Amino acid sequence: MKRFLLNPMMVLVAIISIASTPHAFAQEWAGLRNSMIATTYVLPRNPANMPTYLIFKDQQVLEELSAFLSPLRLPKKLSIKMTECGNVNLYYGHDQGVIICYEFPRALWRFASEIRTPKGFTRRDVLVGTFVLSTLHEVGHAVFDLLKVPVFGRQEDAADQIAALVMLNYGEEFAQRNLSGAARYLRTLDRPMSRTAYSDEHGSWAQRFYNILCIAYGGQPETFKNIVETGILPKERAAHCGREYRQVEFAFAETIWPHVDEELFKKVKSIKWASWESEIEKTSDLTGVLFFLGVVLAWGAVIALLIAKMSSSIGEVFRQMTAFGLAAFRGRLDRIHWWAYMLTAGLIAVLLSYALGFFQVDFLSPQPLRVVHALLAWTILIVQYYWHAVFVTRRLHDRNKYGWLAIFWLAPWILGTMIGAFSDFAESSFLVWSFVSYPSCRGFGS
């Protein structure tokens, strides 16, 4: 379930996102972009994902990826989108493009903050390296698909190989720290697997760990010689890594290199990439919690002022929140009461959604946990739309209009839930539609 929050939350989030427009800092890659790559940051509904959205958008992470891929000539448009998924994931779909969930870097930071890193490496290397490798892995899937590249063996292995090959072109220092960091992530995830787990199209974590290190050592033996000297990569495997690297390099040259602008590629190789890596670690949970607390306090203060102005009590407000049934739709609401009830309903939905967001559920989670998580999410969604229907209907009655006209308020939000993630433009369009597009809704806040 992706969409929990009510209209007032979207207004607040929209204001914050506008205030955080990317700053104009000098970039080596400024002016470079791939015209066949469309990048999008979808506004999240869960406040826990808001710091990730703000930092990644401010640091222009996807724009830099487009610049890095600028030499690649694609036959059709490729969408690369960061959005809220409700679980830790990133993937490529033929009709969707590359989808990077905000929950993924959040989970990476928690992971990186909990593991021990070898001397000479930092948790940031694990975080940045894993994010870059995983993103390039999905871009690899997209390239195979769009360029119709024939792949022998498992495509997941091929995507890992091309991601590691490309990362070696970020520069020796970046490759050494971040390929090693990504490998550390894979090695840490290695654990006993069930018999059926080996049927998955992905290799085991340990296999992927050794395969990526082998490509790295085969491509830059001097840079990565320490992984052989320390025994991390067995000498028996290391002896053949040069051949493995050349095999991947040859496949790349035969299938993908004809679609690369060579002059532009030389320019790309001369640039120091991942200029955002010093900022990405700010996506920590502490930042998310502080941001969330600030939102809740500000929101609660507005509600308190409204309750004081209408000479009511918080008990009366909560009585309205717990009035379920057809009788709740009868009666009228003036302007102040309407805003107080709608903002209170929104805050309750935010708190419940945020609490639910602490339970990370993905495809690896037990089936019962996923079912319970989905049921709770749908319950929050249904209750919030019920509150919408009740308060909007009663506001319409106060304006001497038919209550059924509330459907024009509810329609865009229900449609948004059913369709899924929208772009920022679509989110704003539906918000405006809800408030001003129909005569039945005009004057709600006036």
C-alpha cells in the first residue's frame, strides 16, 4: 500500500518540497544529460521517506546518473524514477522503466550503520557502493531490453557484471572504495539458504560477492590486489579473473559499445562522479524522525489554534472521529469546524502510517506478516476516505448543496490510489482539482 495520507498533508509536503528546490552548485557534469533518459522524483506520502526525497532531489542524484549515461544512445525513452513503494526494493520493468524505492536507501543506511567495516573503508562506502551497484544493475537490465542484447546464462549475473564493469569507469579511488563496499554488503547478507531458494533467478549472496570482486580484480589488479593478498578472494579464483573481466569487456564491446558516443565517453571518464556521496548518509532514520516530529508539532499547533477558535474541546473532535455510520453524514459543518476535523483526520492518518512504515515488509518477509501489513494499510486507507466523505458531505450541506457531490472531492484521491505513483505535476494537478475544479467543491476553505 503506497498512499495513506490525506489532502492537508499533501499541501504541507508540497510547500516543503518547493522550498527545497535544488541549489545551483557547480558540477563537473553540468550540461551533460542523456535526452533519452527521463528522471523523476515522486513526492512521497510517508513522512519517513521525506528526508530521502529532499536530499536525493537536492543533490540531483538521478540527473548525475543521466549525465554519466550521456554517451549511451538508446532507441527509446528510458524512465528512471525514485518513488515510494511501501517496501525495500528497486527493479526494472519494460513499461515502467527503472524504479528506485525511497525505502531502499533508508534501509541501506540502517544496514551500513550496524555492520563492521574493514580498516580503510567507511560505512558510507557500503551505502554509496551498494546504491550505485544496485542502480546500475537495474540500468543493465534496461539496456539489455532496449538494445535487444542477447545474454547467455542468467541475466541477473550479466546485470551484475555490467554494473561492476561500469563502476570501474567511475575512477580508481571510487571503484576501490565503493565496489568493495558493495561487496561487503553482499557478503554480510550471506546466510544459510533453503533448498528451494537456490531455484531463484538470482545467484546466492556469496556467489555475487565473489563474482563482483573477481570482475573488479580482473579489471584493475593493482587497485584491488589487497583482496587477494588478504585472502578475501581466493588465489585459485583470482588467477582466472583477468580472463573473466576480458570476457565481459568483449561482450560489452560487441553488443553495447556500438551504441556509445566515443568522444562523449572520453569526457565522462575524465569527470569525478558521485559528487553527492558526502550528503547521501543524511538519509538516516534520525533525520527522518526529527523531520517527522517537526511536521507533527506544527500540524498539531494549527489544530490546537482551530479548536481554541471554535470554543470546542479535543474530546468533541475525537467524538467526531469515532462516529461511524450513516448518521455521521447528517448535519452541517462550518468552515472552522471543517478544517479542524479534516486536519485532525489527516494527522491521525499520518501517525498511523508512520507507525506502520517502521515495519519493513518486502518479498522476503513471511507471508502472514505481508498479509497483516497489507490489511492494516488498507484499513487506514478506508478509514481516511470515510472521514473525507463524512466531513465533505456535511460541509456541502452547510453550503446548501447535495452531499453526493462529495464524489468530486474523493474521485482524484481514489483514482490516485488505484493507479499508483504519480509525478509531482500529476500530484499537484489532482490536489488543485480537489479544491477548485468543480462548483460543488468551491468555497470549502472560504
